[in-house]
Amino acid sequence: MTTETSTGSLPWPSLLVLGTATFTMVTAEMLPTAVLPQMSAGLGVAESRTGLLVSVWAAVVVVASFPLVRLVSGRDRRSVIAAALVVLAASSLATSLAPSYGVTVGARLLGAAAVGLLWASANAHVADLVPDRLLARSVAVVLGGATLGMVLGTPLASLVTDAVGWRAAFAGLGVLTLVVAVLVRSVVARRPELAPGSGGDGAADVRAGSGPAAGPAGPGPMITVTVLVGVLLVGHYGAYTYVTRIVEAPAAALPGGMSALLLVFGLASALGVVLAGQFGARTAPALALSAAGTALALLGLVAVDVHPALGAAVVVAWGVASGALPPLAQTLILRLGGPSRRETAGALIPVVFNGGIAVGAAAASLVVADAGAGALPVPAAVLVGATAVALWVGARPWSRPGTAGHAGDGVAAQPSSAEV
């Protein structure tokens, strides 16, 4: 283990570079939404077809993650991450030069496959770099980059597009991604079993700082949590897909309108990510509470028209509670997978998140077509609330010694809660 983690501090250079990588990944995924009118006009297609570039991206991530992870199994993850970033950069640069919609789709498919591998490899590498008591904080730091991609990446791309065109926005992202690929190879630490002087004994590092060396009793808990998180995300993202319709009334009463309210939601989500990193080994109950908070906020959306201040407060609560979901869910899945199933756990994460987004948006569109956007909050809240109950019921067994090979939550080999 590196000196930083063995002394109890985070490996900040590695985490910040990996966080920058997630920034580029999320920005690349959402960029077409930021440049939708200009990109559609430039390619000569309807905006609906340009919007499909985002949903197709999510579908490719779901399909490609596991095969690609198996293909590169056993390789130095820094090399895998750097190579995938180079492919992502090539995708962005190809999009910036694409003469037609068909070429753009091909470039996006390439980038989506690279991002599926990137998410899986980055998740697994973070878990390798730090002891279990620092895992929640480390995941939160890396996901902070993804949150900034949502909060700052797309608005910046929109500004670049207004100034010099949508193709320049994609080209700039491609150059930035290449820079990050170089930083990954030069700054990010190797996983312990590949570090000089480790003697290749990854298990020794696990025993020393990352929890019990024994693997988990079985994949059941990891799979159960993954399924519950997927259902939760269907409810959350189903409502979020139509957030601009649901919160029209309070947004209209605020300075800056909808843009300001969405910025508030993004900043609240960033706060949720920060708070998620403070739970240390108590990830399982924290995830259940975050899900419960999200359900209550979704239910509160039915009252956003009562008063603008109430509507804004509900949006803030929704942002904080839902912002904590990704880091807590990722941390718990990685813990339950343990070192013996780290690659599988890492691949499950992008699959379940992109699958939740795709299914949630599709299900919500059916509800909206039948009953309007105002009908979304209640079923979304019920769905998320049901998963919160299930997560709470499972929190105790998922926190017992031996449940997860990577120390579960608060096993005897770990520091006490006071130390985290």
C-alpha cells in the first residue's frame, strides 16, 4: 500500500486525476444535450435524432461493459484507464470532424464503449488504492468530478459553442481527455500488487489495510444491492427526466428561471456527494437513509406549485438526498464484491446506473404520455421508498463481518467508527 493510505490519508493526486477523468466522461456523455440546437443544425438532422445520441450512449455502456472488462482482466488498470481515455478522446475529436450524422453515431458508439470500460476500471482501481475505512471518502472524491461534469461541464460546453461553435466544444473535450490520459499514466499510483517492492502479494496488502483477506461468502449480497439500486434509479431518473416540466411553477418565480433552479439542484447534488464521503464504514444504512430522503423529496414534488420557496426547498432536498446515492451505492457494491470480485463489481456499477437511466426515462415517458408530468412524483416516490425499506432491512446483515470480502461495514479488522 502507498505511504499515503497506510498512514491514514487519502492518495489525493491519484484521486484527483481519476476525478478529472470522470469529469471528462460525464461531459462527453451529456455534451449533445448542451449543444443540441447547434449540433442538429450542423448535421442537418432533427433535434430528436441528436437527443438519441445520449440514450444510445447509455445502451452501449450497458452492453459493452462486461465483455470489455473480461477482455482486459488482469492488466494494469492504469494502462487500461489511460488507453480507454485515448479512445474517448478520439471519439470526441472524430465527432468534432464528423461530416454526417452516421459518422457521428459511429464516433459516439466508440466513446460509449470506452466509457463503460473506464467506469468499471476506475471504480475497481479506487477500491484497490485505499483501505476500506477510506473507501467511501475516496469514491466521493472521484465522483465529485462526475458531479462537476453535470454542474459545470455542460454549461461550459454551451458557452464554448456560443462563442466558436459546437465542433470546437467536442474538439476541446478531446484535447482535455488526452491530457488526462497522460496524467493517469504519470500520476495515478499502481494497485498494491503491482507496486515496486510489493512482491506481487496483493493479498498481503488486503490483509494489512483493506480488510479481511478472505473473499465474500457469495455474490448474493452484491447482486441484491445492485438490483435494488437499479430499481431505485428507475424511480429517481424517471422523475428527473421531466424535472423541467415538474418544477415549472417555482422556476418561473425565481431570478434566472429554470437555469437557476437546475444550477441549485446541481450544487445540492454536489453537497450530497460530499456528505456521502463522511459515513465511513456505515455505507449500508447511509444508502438506505439517502434513498428514504430521495423518496420523501419526490413525494414533496406534488406540492411545488404551492409556493416558490417551498418548491425550491423541495428541489434542494431532492438534490442533496439523490446526490449521495451514487457514491454510497458504488461504495457498498465494491465492498460486497470484495477483492475477489472487484472487476465484476466495477462493471456492475456503470451497467446499473446507465440501465436505470434508460429504463427510468422510458417508463416515465409512458406515464407522461398517458397522464402528464404531474403524475410522475407519486409512483417515483413509491418505487424509491420501497427500495429504501429493502435497503434498510438488509443494512445490518450487509454490515456484518464476512458479508463482504472487502471488509463490509465495520468489521473487526477495521478501525472503530470513531477513527473514521
